[in-house]
Amino acid sequence: MNTNSSRGDDQPVDLASRLRAEIVLGGGATVVQVYGEIDACTAARWRDILDDAVRTAGERGHLVVDISDVTFMSCRAIFDMAARAKAYRRGGARMSVVNPMPSTIDRIVTAAGLTEWLPLYTDLADATGARPALTDPGARPPSESPLPPELGVPKSATTRFGFP
């Protein structure tokens, strides 16, 4: 199922070409495959895509956001995804993220303390299966953190964004 957002056709064609998504139901998870750029211009569209995906996933219990084909993702987009993941978890479900190439996105999720809500996987099969996430507390000892110790973020930095 293709999703152009719940807003329908009121968004300029340019936004539809810059950011699009496809929702696929399969196995034990709902997967939203995202393509394009997620920036200030496409932010509203991104939130609509996430909301549509969460609604579609419903009670299936697991939503996987595959950003393998995303060419740019702003910090705000990451925090929007984390906010929805946190709300989705309150309903007893979980959200995972597939990012095949460790990148700035992984560092932001880790540094901002969002790994509880956004576990990261490098492979779609891993995200929908039973193997632990890269950011799952049991998957990597704290001494193997991807961030050097001097880049540690104090807990107070994560509360500014509304995440305890």
C-alpha cells in the first residue's frame, strides 16, 4: 500500500517526490519503507507518514521503519519518530528502525538517549526477527559504545526534548 499521507492531494507534487513511503504488512510486523529526504520542507508529510503507519500497524504490535533509502534525515525527524514510538509503546506495541549503514542517525539516537524507543537494526530481517538490536542494552556491553566517552550526553540533555 502506498501512502502519500492522510492529507491526500493537498501537498505539492514536489513534496510527494521528495518523500514517499510504502507500508507493507507481513509476518509479525508492519514495515514502512521510506524513500527520500526528511527535512523542514517535508516534516509535516513525515509526521503524516508515521501516523498512517502507526494506524495501519494497529494491534499487530510491531512497526518497523525502514530508512534504508532515506538520503537525509533531520534531527527533528528523529525526535518526531521517537515521540510516536514512545506513544506506540504505551499502547503495548514497539517500533524498530532499519538503517543498514551506521551513520549520524545512529549517533543521534544513542547520544540523545532514544534507544529505548528506537532500537536500531542494520537488516530488515533482524528487525522483524528475534535477534537483538544494535542498541538493545543486552546486545552490546557499555564499554563498546559507538560514541567516544568525551561525546557522552548528560541525562539533562535528553529531557529538553521531552524524553525522560
